[in-house]
Amino acid sequence: MAFKKLPAAPSTSKTPDQLFLDLPRRRYTGLLDHQGQMLRTYAEKAVASQDVALQLPTGSGKTLVGLLIAEWRRRTFQERVVYLCPTRQLVNQVVEEATTKYGMEVDGFTGSAKEYEACARGRYTSGQRVAVTTYSSLFNTNPFFKTPDVILLDDAHAAENYVAKMWTLQVDRNSAKHPGLFASLAGVLQSVMEPYFHARLTSSTSGVNDIGWVDKLSTVALAQIADEVRAILNVHTADKEIVFSWKSIGENLLGCHFYMSSHQLLIRPIIPPTWSHAPFEDAKQRIFMSATLGAGGDLERLTGRRNILRLPIPKGWDRQGIGRRFFIFAGMSLDETQVASLGLGLMQEAGRSLVLVPSDAKEKEVVALVQGTLKYPTFSADDIEKTKTSFVGEKQAVAVVANRYDGIDFPGNDCRLEFIEGLPQAVNLQEKFIMSRMGAVAIFNIRIQTRVLQAVGRCTRGLNDYSAVVVSDGELSDYLVDSRRREHFHPELQAEIQFGIEQSRVQNSEEILENFRIFNRNDAEWEDANKGILIMRDAAVQKPYEEVDELQSAVADEVRYQEAMWQSDYSKALEHAREVLGKLNSSKLKGYRAMWHYLAGSAAHLADNGGAAGYGVSAREQFARARDAAKGVPWLVGLSRHVSMPVSATDSRNAAVMRQVERIEGVFVKLGMTHNRRYSKFEQDILAGLSKPETFEAAQKQLGDLLGFTTGKVEEDASPDPWWIADDKVIVFEDHAGATAEVPNIDAKKARQAASHEAWMRQNVPEAKQAEIVSVLVTPARKANKGAGPSLTTVSYWSLEEFTHWAHVAVNAIRNIRTTFTGVGDMDWRVKAAESLEAAGADAPGLFQKLQQSRASVLMEIGD
């Protein structure tokens, strides 16, 4: 048998752009100017840097730039190079482009490591080919890619959850993978949580104001139950993902944070400790590629790096966009039924459509509608990830994708119509807590903006692409329509959104359909309309966020803080936290500064627990500063439960009102801010309902929802009428709204019924078991029979006339504060909203106190 011919040493090029000319099977004659510019800049400034970021817009040939750098380094320095993609579909897409378009030989690696082809393994290990694989293939406890020399992270803006997943332990309440684990951990939490919050965590029912609830266990409390948490997780083996995550964080539990909601528990560090993962940390170079690089240090926070050298976007792309999007905000002119009908009509016109939805439940709802009405085949994210061939091969089809707003591309003729049903600004409990409870939205401004950009660009991946984007009512619509947020967007996107808003106002369904037909034909008629977008683009100015410089200056010390926490060097962590605090001075960063005072206090507390002298004083000082730095953050007042920190009655009362304001924010988000239609209907249902005995109770419950209470109502023997809960205060009603002149007095039966409600609530509603409860009789009657007297000593009285008047005042106050609502987490708005609630007598502590003092036995005339 003849010896095999050994491969010749690859020829080397001086720079990556020169390598392009040495690829004989490429389908392109030359690089675009901006591609060559980026490659030359890399060769001149970044070859020796450990961490480099390349900013190239989607559709500008970013993949080719990354592959040329990867192949050039492999050939020039004989390095093992790994090219990371968020999803398997993108791995396959990059491999296909490398092979068919650019004439490069690369190997794709998807699935588990044991399924990798032996030949491909060998080629990567010996440095013969670049490996293209998913983030999860590198970020796991036992990766095949143990010693890469160079790592390219494509779509780095979307990497946070993929990277952090290795150090994230997530327990879902209803998951069959880990039965009983949620309940076991919740049981341990009971000793360190306020009873009403623990009841909220474990309650089997959830109301309007529970859906968005998220909480965090303080580090002080976590330290108290750490051994019990470890004991539970050390023996848990039912879910391999949890086992592997626990392996990564188990020894550093106190360097993590414990978040809670009614459906999920999450344990993870603030910043992913990528420095502790040798395959990532020991690489000679990490190259982050993204359409947006996360100004203000966001990329560093996402990836756990202290300093990343940024190679900025090439000249010209600061105003030039990718493809063309036609935004349709159908809810601005149509009601929900009309919007649904329009959506089906657009699908029929378009042929193939993409629908992005926020949940599996919504996915099932859309699939049922499409299959039941249009009879079109539907495709899921899993279907698309394997291959898009079947979807693209259908003339009429709908891809319905849940919880995936990036990582799945439909360029060219693949799809010309995209629907976006909601876009959660926070993608995990940590982000949600920092935004909504700490009021530190500013830290995520760039990240949210990037997610929005990615979501609306699924079908516009190249310069010649065009797609309509139908935005449903909700968070995304509110975000895009708000000009205060939109001014921070790229000029082209600003113009596209503004054009869409103007075209969506005062339109009927047929007019919107006709506009889509014109757009989809992409002919001279559309070109005339498109000129309007270009005019607006040329006039638009993209404004930077004013706080980005401070955030960028602080990020290296933020990473150092997490490094020290991971090494259990709490005194050093405290010093780095102080360095961070010295750099955060903008008023926009009030909530974030408060959070860093809390993190500093946590480090000091752990140092004190470890026996370091004097750190207990530092911990209390930092926690007090955290509380005082952001009056609109009631969570910080709760630290006093675990720390010897004085809290006045005024502080406690203010915290309760602020928690009510937080819940009202959730109501505003749920009802939407793009237009007033849904809010006005909700308001009108309340006011009209309170005027009729037969609808009074339902309207009373809705009123509680609007005012930020957690409400309930059940129809069973001896059950009360609606109840309103605000933390540890419960107002439970016995309504007598239908009383007439023929039945002027309250009898003994009605009085006893009202008096029994406290016992019923404690027995049947978990949140009420250890709460203060006031039972309130709402009635037009002013007299009671003699037999009712004894029961009325424990019941409060609210005349129907006074209640109705108060309800109108309270509703008006909520409407007024809504007019100035800018989004979740605005500290200044929260303070003013709380003041408005108090002025209207609608704040929960004030209302509870008033009703406690309004005893029916005193205010009503009791018969002789």
C-alpha cells in the first residue's frame, strides 16, 4: 500500500484581507471596502490583544470577516481556532457559507461531543481546520474544545445567557425534570423570608400583580441558609443540567445571588466567572463579533472580561442601515379582533411568515389559529434549527418560534413578513430584578436596544432584503413608539419606525393590507414611499446615553469584584465595590449605585462572618447608604430583617407604598402605553361596574388590581366578597351594594358574615395567614339591628356613597400618574407616584389605617 501524501504547509498571507485572494474556490471577486477596512485594522492594532471586539452590522459580511481572521490565524500561527455560534442552525449556516461562498474548509460540530466525527476531531486538534460550533460546546464542565488558541464569538451581544448558563442553576416550579426540588428549596427559604412574600412564592394561584413579581434573597439571608441549600442540591440528581450547573457554582454559592418568582428559582453570579473556565481563559485571543458592541461596558459584563479592545464600525455604517423594514402597528387603529383578522390576511398575502412569541403557551395558541383557520403548515424553532429547507420549500407556511428573538435568520426570499408578539426586556430573573426592583434600568439600556434591533431584523439580513414587521400591542410597541427611547436608535431604524407609526394611524384593515401589498411588490410605487423614509433618516440624529462613559469606566472593577467574590476574598471585593461607587455619579444611575452599595455591604458582611475585624460596621454602613441612595427601592429597606440596621416606621411605610407603585407599574405595562384604548376600557369597566349592584363586586376586584393590590374572589359557601392584599395588610370586603330603602338595616346574619371573613382568609389564603386583616362592610345602610351590634365591633364600615366617591378619586389619581409613566424602574417617577397615591388616600398603608379606625359599631346607628 502506498504511503499517503502528507499535506503541504499552507501558504501564509501577511494580513487576513490578503488571504481572501488566496482562496481559489471563492465565489466573490473581492472584499467590500468596509470588510477590507476592518481586516486591515485588526492586523494593524489587534493581533496581539487578548480580547478584541469587532463591530460590523448584520448583513455587512460579518461572517466572512470572522472566518478570514480565523483561517488566517490558523494558517499563520498554526493555532487551534474555534468559531462559536448561538445555535445549531447558525453553525450549519456558517459552515455552508464558508464552503459554498468563500471556498474555505471548516468543520461543524453540533450535538454531544461523543457524536463528533473522528476525522473532524483530528483535523481540529492538529490545527488543520477551523471548528465551528455552539457556545454550549465550549461553555460546559467537560468540553471537547479544552485548549483552543483562538475563540471567535459570533453574535456576542446575544452571548450572555449562553455563556452564563454554565454558572446558572434554574429550578422551574412545574418542570417534570426536577419534581419536588422547587418545593424543597422553598421550604428552606421560609425561615428567611417575610411570611407574605413566602406565601407569594408558594401560592398555587396568581393574580394580575403576581405575574411580574420577582424577588431576591439578600446575601446576608443566603449565608444563613447556605448549608441547607447545599444539602438539598448535593443530593439532587434528577436533572443533569442542574447537576452540572451546581458543579460549577457549588463551592462559590456565596459568590452568587438567589432570585425568586412564583414559577422559578435562579442562582447565579452577577457576572459570569469566565476566568475560572480554562478553555476560555487560557486562549491566546478571544474575538467578539457583534452588530452592536454594548457601549458602557456591557460586553465586558456579559462575558466576564475586564477590558476589551473595540474596533469600531467602519465609516458610513453609522447612518446606512441593512435592508428595509416596514413597521405596522395595527393596534393603533384596530381592536384586538380586527388585529387578529388582519394578521391572517397578511399571512395569506405574504406566503411564508415568521411569528415570534414570548411563551410556549402563546406558540400553541398561534399554531392552533393558523392551522385551524388558514390550514397552513407550521414550523417550530426545533424544526427550523435542524434545517430551513422544508419551511422555505412551502409556498404558504408559518414559522412560530417561542422565546427566541435572535439566532434564527430568514434572509432573501425566505420570509417577507414578521410578527412580534411581545419582547420581554429582561430575559432572566436577575435582569428582571435589577430593572424592576432595583430601578437600575439604565445599566441595560444598550442591551435592551440590541435585543430590539435583533428581533425586528430576523428577515432583513442583507442590503437587498426587505420585510414587513407587525408589532403587537405590548412592551415592544410601547418601547418603539416612545420617542424618548427611539432617539437612541440608528438613524435608519428611527426613520423606519416613525414611517410605520404615521402609516398605522387612523387606518382600517384593508388600507393596511394594501400598503403591505405595495411594499411587498417592491416596485416604483413603493420607491416613492421609501423616499419619505430616507428623508427622515437624513434628518435623524442618534443620541448616546449620557451615562455610558461612567459605566465603561467602572466595569473593570465590577469584574474584579466578582473575581474576588469567586475566590472568597471578601475584603478585596469590598475595595473593588468602593472603586465602582467612586465612578458612578450620574443621576440616571441612582438605582445602580444603590445596588453597588448593597453589593459592597454583602462583601463586608461575609468578611465579618469570616472573622475579619471591623467589617460588621462597614456592612451596616453600606446597607444604610444603599437604602438612602434610592428612596424608590423598597427592597433595600427589607435588609433590616437580617442586619442590625434601624428602620423607622416612616421608612417601613414608604417602602410599602413603593412596593404598591412597583405593582402599579406592572398594570401599566400589561395594559400598554402605545394608546389609551385598553386602559380606558379597563377604567370604564371599573367605574361603570361600581354603579350597578350586579357588577359591583367584579368592578371592586378590578379596582384593587388597578391600585396595585393583589386581589382575589371565590364563589363558595361563606366566602367573602373581593379581598385586596398589600404585603402584610389585607382588606376583605363584605358588600351590601344592593341594599334598598325596603331593607334599610344591617341584620345580625350580615354582620356575623362580615366578622367571619378574617378567619376564612387565614384558613384559605396563604398570604393572609400571618397578615393584619381588616374586614370592611360596604353598604348604603347607616343603621344596624341590635343583634348585629356584637359582630360589628370587629368590622369596619365604609358607606357605599363614600366608597364610590373615593373610587373615582383613586382612579383619577392613577390616570394622572400614568400620563408621566416612562417605563419600569424610573426612581423619580416612583417618588411622585407615591405622593399622588397618598394625596388621593389610595396608598395601601394609609387606606388600611383609615379603615381600621372606621369601626362599624361606632359609625353605624345600632338599634335598641
